[in-house]
Amino acid sequence: MKFIGIDLGWRSQPSGLSCLEWVDGQLQLLDLDRKDAIADILIWIDATEDKLDSLICAYIAAYSWYWGEERNLVLGDVYDGLRLRTTDYIIIPQRML
């Protein structure tokens, strides 16, 4: 699990940025930065968010491949009665009780 921290420093300027990851029961610092302009902050957030999005997508794909429908919910039109569709559905890991 990764976490993004942003101190916008509305009064003090500039802002602090950090990215942490939870590994083996501990938080590890992945990135720590300081930006002077809001535009630079948004660029940093966008780059970090893109990395997190791709990581989450890859993890869900691997999880879905490994566990199949046993531990995943498939929402949308996967099968239209004649063929398997490759669009119009999402996969969500389901909560195990």
C-alpha cells in the first residue's frame, strides 16, 4: 500500500511532498521533495498518481488471474450470451470474511 502526503503550506510556502509504502509491517519512505510552485506540485502528484494507478491495475490483474471468480467480483457485461466481451466490465477483489 502506498500513501501520498502533501503539505500545501498555504501560509508558509513552499510545500512538502512525500510518498510512503507499507512493506513487511513498516512504512518506508519512497520519495521526499519540496516544491515552490503549485504547478510543480501538481506535476509531482500526477507522476506519482500515474505510477500508483499502474501498480494497482497490475496487482488486480495478477490477483484476478490467480484467484479467478473465487475471490473476485466481475461487474458489467462480460458474457453477452454468444461470446466473451473484452470491454464493459471491471474486476474488483472481493472481501474475504
